[in-house]
Amino acid sequence: MKQPKGQRRIHVLGITLVSSMAAALAFSFQVLSSLRFFPVVTDAKTIVSDTGSTLENARRPLGTQKPEICFPDASVHIFMYHYVRDPVPKDAKITVQLSVPVRAFEGHMKTVRELADSWKIAVVSLPDLQKYREWNCYPNRNVFVFTDDDGWIDAYAGLAPIAKKYAVPFSFGIIASRLGAPGFVSAKEVAALARDPLFSIASHSVSHSDQDAISEPAERREICESKIILERLTGKPVAAFVYPAGRMSVNSSKILRECGYDLAFTTHYGAPWKESKTRYDINRTRVYPETKNAFFEKLADFR
Ligand SMILES: [Zn+2]
């Protein structure tokens, strides 16, 4: 049946409008997809991220293979915790500043997991970070890495179970001579942490001496012997060193290289790590008792 001329014009106009809208939508989708942080829906069951991970794979450890899509200039934020405990003690200022209440820590981990599940960040272990660094190929624009210093008893009893609940990898900097000392984790607990694929062990020296205040032979003992002790205990390579009080000497890099370390961390505030001078002088970001979840969300928005 032939349509009257006026109706035909409206019909054609309608088709033009609909096709323009469809084209605009397709274009927006293309633009958003090309930004590489927008998940691409391929079918009802599988959501594929820009890194090729499926939603089901989101909690699997990364780093076992080179990512299909690389972000060579990723912002790598390395966070540093010390104590996770209640109540936060009211003694020395430094102890207070280094303590994070359990509830706050759980909030941090929950936020980090949500950010990782929505591909705003990749949260990776320290051993995996080293692989990405060698490849110069990171799985996301924003990479978060978590470290905990000193090996206080709450690392095992307080921090680890919550990190595990949210599948957030942690590296524990352990002082080799304090294993089993009052208030510190035992050798058995460190071995148990090392057995968990989510966790890794770093050396935090033998006796927690300031590396810039001791002789070169003493520094060598602190750096090399702690590695041997912790590797014997865990049966795994200990490839990262954490400077006690963040202090490195003029000899530290040379000794670390000779003893076979890949990376070393200071306590200098700095993020991302591309601002660090060398692989033995890596900045970290301190987490305070008052650090809010929004702090992590803001860093994840960095492009
Ligand atoms: Zn320390």
C-alpha cells in the first residue's frame, strides 16, 4: 500500500534519526573500548577486559605469562604497611603513625579488590612485578603492589587473613634475627606465609640496623645472610630487600647486586615507581591509620 507523501517523509526522517543514533552509539562504544579500561561485553557469560582476562579469572594470580596488551608506562604504586591492629597504641608517635586499625585495613582491601575486579587497577605480587618490569609490560595502566614491614605478629594473625579474604597479594619484609622473638612472627609462620601463592617473603636485613650507619662488611652480612636464612626457611627465592628505616648506604646497590637481589625498597614517599632512580632505590607509599578508601580510588583514577 502506498503511503501518503507526508507520512513517507516522517518515516524516512525516523529511519535517518534511528540510524544516526545507532551510529553515534557505536562510535561512543568504539571510543570507550579504545580507552582500554572499559570492559568489552562479548556475550552474556563472558566479560573480557582489555588485558584479556575474563571475570572468572580476575582473582587468579597474574604474572604467569606476558600480558597480551602491555602498558609500558604504567603507574606502579607500592604501598607500605607495618601494623594492622586494634587498638592503635597511644605511645610513640611513630608507632601510632605506622598502625592501621583492623576495620580500616579491611576497607582498604575491599576497595582494592573492587578496583581490581573492575579493571581500574591490576594488583600484583612482588615476584610478578619483577617479571612485568623485565618485560616492560604491565597488565594495566595502574598497578598496585602491597608490602608489610618488620614481621610483627599481627602480620600473620591480623593482616594476612584479611588480605587473603580479598585475594590481595602481599610481600612481608622479615627481620631474620627476630623470628620467634616476642611480638614477632615465628619461623613456622613465615614458612606458612611463603607457602601461600598469594604471599611472598622479602628480606628486611638480619638485625634491622640502619645500612648507612654500619661498615661495608657488616652491611654485606645484613643483606646477604638474611637472604640465605630466609631462603632456607621458605625454600623459595628471596629477591627483594627492604631497607631498615628506609636508609641505604653508598654501597647498598653494589652489595644487593652481588648477593643476587632484583629489587630494593626505601620508605621514601613516592609514587609511581618510575620516579625511583634505580631498581635498588624504589619509593613506596606509606599507609597511615587515617588513610581512607578514597585514597586508593583516587590513585586508581590516574591516567
Ligand atoms: Zn622496619
